Amino acid sequence: MGFPKNHLHSPLLGIIFLVTLAAGGVNASDDPSRKPDIGKFDLNIRSYYLKSSYGIASPQESLALGGSLDYRTPWWHNLMVGVTVFTSQGLICTDPDKGGTGILGPQQNGYTALGAAYLKGKVSQTELTVFRQELDTPFINPHDSSMTPNTFEAYTITSRDLPFLTLLASHVTKIKPWTDTSFEGMSAAAGFTGTNEPVTMAGVVFEPAKNYKLNLWEYYCNNLMNIIYARGDGEWKYSDDLAFVTSLQFLNQQDVWRDRSIGAWSGGRKPSNGRDWE
């Protein structure tokens, strides 16, 4: 269960404004109503209760309160910095024998993590994001259905300079899964223990109109696997109350080096000894 984000305004506005005046950066007589831009805070509060006994040997039950606090600096010479702290703390239902819900850490312990810490630069509609960040693509994404999302260490370029097109390329080195407080290699997180391979991905999103969208993505993990994914979506409205929606998808997933004895794909999606990155 989530609550909307709330925007907080720092009580240090007045002090920063006076410091700026003393430095000669702002002349109060020119615009006495103007306040300096100190960036943006976002607070997201969540509470989650989960009890499960279906298909497992012992019941699982957790109750947690937490969320995230995000800060982004104002743009300065086309550069900005952002940080996000995530936390999940147990309430009442924290029996260590009933863990495994994905809401709290091992033994039902609470956790706090610096999930995002990035430098972003932009030129026109092209942005470069460096270090810890959220990514939202078909196979590498936040999977934000618990207390805190997946975040990644990556180097990402996103461009919207061309009409109707969004282009993305990223070299993803590490992931912080839901309840972890540290980052681990992408291949190790997928279940291939003893490896530390990154994932390089690229995608094109073509949206010529509001009701039509085409996605094409490729993911390459050195010595492990290659994924090609395509999806086309369309909607035709006959009236305000009636519409025809269609979606076509294509997926090709292959080993890059079959002789490597580190596990095998199961069901064409996950390695048999681990999990995927969603």
C-alpha cells in the first residue's frame, strides 16, 4: 500500500538566500520576491502487510513501514545531482521464522540503503546519467511491487531529440535488489554464482501517435546470454466507451557461451539456480 509523494520545502531557504545576497549573487532590490532554487525533495511513505501460506512449508508474515527520501539539486550548467535513501522497518509481525516475504531483510530485520546517487548531464533532449540510478526497461527495471525498488549502478544515455523516438543505451554493472543494502554484479544477482559480468543494453521506443507504440530492445551479458525483445501496441477507439487494444511481442533468448558450467536457463527466462533482474 503506497501513499502519494509529498514535496517538502527546506526551512533553510531564508538562510541560503541571505548567504547568496552577501556573496553578491542576488540583488534583493532587483526582485525582492525571488527565492533561490535549492532543488527538490520528495518523500514517499509506504506501509506493507503480507501474509502467505500458499505453496510453502511454513507461513510467511511481515508488516513494515518505510519508503524513500529523494533529493535533486537544481540544474547548474546542464548538470545536476540526485540521491535517494530507501528504508523498510518492521512493525509487530517480525517473527524470524516467518520471513521470506521480500518486505524486510534476512531474519525480518529492517534495512536502510543509499539506493540512488547519480550525476546527470544534458544537452538539448539528450541526458547522461552516471552511477546509482533507477532503470525502467522490459527486462531491467525497478520491479517496484514491494517496500523498495531495484536500483542499479549504470552509465546511461537517453535521447529524445528525434521526433517520435526515445533512444536508450546503458552499461549496467550492478544491482541492489529489494531488501539488500549493497550492490552486487548483474550476473551474480541472476543466479550465476562466481561471476561478475555486467549487462549492456540498448533500446528504441517509437511512438508516432498517442495510441501506437513500438519497442525494440537488446540485452547482452558477456559470456552468458543475449536477449532480443520487441513489442508493438495499438489502440483503436470506436467510441468513448469502446476500444480495441492489441499487443504483439517477440522474445529471443540465447546462451552466449553454452560450455560454461554456471547453470542453465529454465523456462527460457530464469537461470535454474537463481532469479532474473526484474
